[in-house]
Amino acid sequence: MRLREGYHEVEWTRASVRRFWNFYGDNPPAEDSFFSRKFAARIVRLAESRAALREPVLDVGCGPGFLCEELLQRGHRVVGIDSARRNARRLQAREGGHPGFLGCAVAEASVLPLADGQAGSLFLVEVLEHMPASARGALLAELRRVLRPGGLLVVTTPNAEDLDAKKLACPECGCVFHRVQHLESIDAGLLSSLLESQGFEPVFVEPVNFRHFPDRLVGRVVAGLAARFPALGAPAKLPHLVGVARRAR
């Protein structure tokens, strides 16, 4: 995006990213905007339809913990990780008494406080697009380190997102930023390459539309019509991208 005079791109630092998401953590009415609040059940169902989840399950970038709650309801033992202390505290307060909840740590996704091979499965939901391209390799290498051989990695990210279309400008200072702090656009080919380059074996890497996910009648109807009548069917670009991969031995 070419900016006019008086505007400038925000410089995302660890401090500014933490401040941004702590604001969300302090604003419960905004919780409905979290991707995992809307689609946690469908993300877990899709992952379990492709491969069995091994224990314990780690949710990296867990936010307020909606995916953690879904995993707990389905009988999994769960660990949460988030860089925003307020999110971790809220999740701990809600789920601290659950027998399957193993705690929530405050940490960056690229430096996880876990031993090698400690996680059986790992979810990275709407996190990868927040990382600069230069940091993706180190992040995935860290995920591979804490995931035991054969363990499952589940990644979601927007599918080939037009970042400029979702940018806002602060009317006071003129800084320009993506409304939910996305930095990179990722498509299926790039996600597959990233996973393979860091020692993961992709099981499923495809665009999906969680709004029409076929765990509901409307989703099955839409999917069936799209298959039978392509000209009437799905939009040109499905909005969500899911990758399910195993750590190579």
C-alpha cells in the first residue's frame, strides 16, 4: 500500500504487539471477534477427522482460551500458551479447576517453556499470519522441538488474504495497521512448503470455509450444491486455510 503524506505504517515490536492483544484481553465484549470463539469446535472436528490427537495437546497463541475449552470438553489434556498475560490469567481463572487443564504459560511462540518432545499434539490457530516472514522458520522449528515424533500439528491461517483491504488508520497519529495485526498473507502452497522445510509431513493442507463447514445441515447443502453446480457454488477463494501435519521422525 502506498500511503499519502501524514500516514505511516505502524512498527510492530514485541511491546506493541503485547499491548495490542492485552487491550483485547481487557475487553470481554470484543471476544466474539476471536476466530477460535467462532470456530473452535469445527477446527477440532476437522483435525480429529484427519488423524488422532495425542496427549497432551498444546494450544500456542491460545488467547482467552476458547480452543482450550473445546479440547477440554472433548476429554483432552490441554496446555495453553499466550504472550498476553491478561489472556493467560483469564484462562487460568476459568479452567484452573478442570482436571484436564495443565495450565497456561505466558511465553512467545518462538521460545516455548517446554522440554523436547513434551507435546503430543499442537494447535497454532491464527498465529502464523502475525509473524514476519523472517521469523516463520524459527517458529516452526520451535514447534517441532516440543512436539514428539509422529505428533500432530494443526495450523489455521487466512487463505491468501488481501492485507491492504483490512487496514485501518488512526485518526489521531496517522499510523496504519491491519485491524487484527496480520503481517503476512499465506496460501496453501506456501504453507505446505513451510511445513515440509521444517520437518513436518503434511496430511491435509487445503482452503476451507468454516462458516459452511459440513457439521451443520446448511454446510452440507452448500457443499453439495457447490460440487454439483460449480457455476453456482463456492466463492472464488475460500477464506480459511488449514494445515494438518505430523512431525517426521
